Amino acid sequence: MRIVLVGPPGAGKGTQAAFLAKNLSIPHISTGDLFRANIVQGTELGKKAKAYMDAGNLVPDEVTIGMAEDRLDQADAAEGFLLDGFPRNDHQARALDAYLTGKGIALDGVLDLEVPEDEVVKRIAGRRTCRNNSAHTFHVEYKKPQVDGVCDECGGELYQRTDDAEDKVRNRLEVYHRETEPIIDYYKQQGLVVTISALGPVHEVTQRAMEALRSDG
Ligand code: AP5
Ligand code: ZN
């Protein structure tokens, strides 16, 4: 299956993607995680992305589209993928379509996670992220690590992402409404969108997502 996951910052895209990718045996490709890994490794790409990310703005398309396509070109994505955080604006959506058409393939669905803004703010404010791997996320209330400040998965130090500060979150939400929400309509015109509520316990949301994807495909 080839799926795009959309939803506001803090909707639980990364959390759900980890389970969905496992259930569907496809790689979870998060452009946010790819950027953060590049920043930790100190690559040129990471240096280009850092200031945009810290401010909660989109990294320029010239950088982002190439990185996403390079990742999609890897062998494990040949039969399917779950894209999380890409595409994020109209230009990226069209670039992805052109890339897939060039390969003779197409998306199977776009899963839209719906969460009220006050819940998103709560989820982000309490999120703690692993320094070793930003896909390892916890929450001070909803998903506590066994040892305070320590990642259950790898023992790494947990910290609060720079872009999770309140003023950055406000900007990320604005960017989401302005740049990313319109791509939902773009995909609706292609009959690809399934919208689910991302409220409730994590496993219930996963179940809802799996049912929605099954009925869509
Ligand atoms: P990115 O990393 O993609 O951030 P985001 O879209 O803002 O999403 P988040 O990672 O904040 O949240 P999430 O929806 O994954 O939620 P999570 O599962 O962690 O992008 C970061 C930046 O990178 C961008 O601002 C931009 O600068 C750049 N970037 C990335 N892609 C780009 C692109 N395509 N173009 C340009 N720039 C790009 O959950 C949040 C919290 O809630 C966690 O603590 C979790 O434990 C908790 N939680 C999850 N589900 C539940 C639940 N059901 N109940 C209770 N708590 C829950
Ligand atoms: Zn970790």
C-alpha cells in the first residue's frame, strides 16, 4: 500500500505511523524524522533545515522534495510506504504525483487525522522526544517512560523539541492551516481521502485507521 498521512502537528501521525507501518509491512517515512537525523549527524542538509524547523516554518521545497524522493527510491519503499509529513503543500503534492506517475504507480489512500486544536496543544506540550531517534516519542501524561527522562526503546535522553515551545507551535498550526490543509482538498478531488478522528487511546485510533484504510482499498 502507498499511503500519505496528514494531520496537524501533534495529531499523532508519528505515533500511528509506527503501528500502521508495522501492521501493513511498509516503511514509515517521516520527513521530520529524516531532517532531525540529518541535524544530529551535522550534514549539509541538516544545516540547511535547522533554522526553518526551529522556527516552525516549512523547509524549502528544493531541499525537501529531493530528500523525500531519494528516500522513496530506496529498495524497501518499492512495494509500498507510509509517508508522514510529506507532502505538506501544493507544490510538494504535485511533485509527488509527478514522481509516482513517472514510476507508473499511484497512491492508494490519504489518511487524514482529525484532532481539535486544544488537544493538539496538550499533546505537544507534554511530548518528550528521544535525542537518539526522534521517532521515539513519549508523553508526560499519556505515554510515560518507565524511567523519568529516559527512552524505553534505546536508553537515550528525552528532551522537548525546540519547535514544541508554545510560540513555535502556534506558528506550526498556522503553517498547517495555510499550506497543508489545502492538499486535503487536492486529494479529495482524486477520491483518495479517508478522515478519522484521532481522539481516544492510541490503539483505538490505530484500529480506526486500519478499518478506514481497508474499506478504502
Ligand atoms: P514533523 O516532525 O513532521 O512535525 P509535525 O507535523 O509538526 O508533527 P509532530 O511530529 O509534531 O506530531 P505528530 O503528529 O507526529 O504527533 P506524535 O505522534 O509525535 O515536522 C517538523 C518540522 O520539519 C516542520 O515544522 C518543518 O520545519 C520540517 N518539515 C517536515 N516535513 C516537511 C515537509 N514536507 N516540507 C517542509 N518542511 C518539513 O504525537 C504527539 C504527542 O501526543 C506525543 O507525545 C504522543 O505520545 C502523544 N499522543 C499521540 N497519540 C495520542 C493519543 N491517541 N492520545 C494521547 N496522546 C497521544
Ligand atoms: Zn530512543
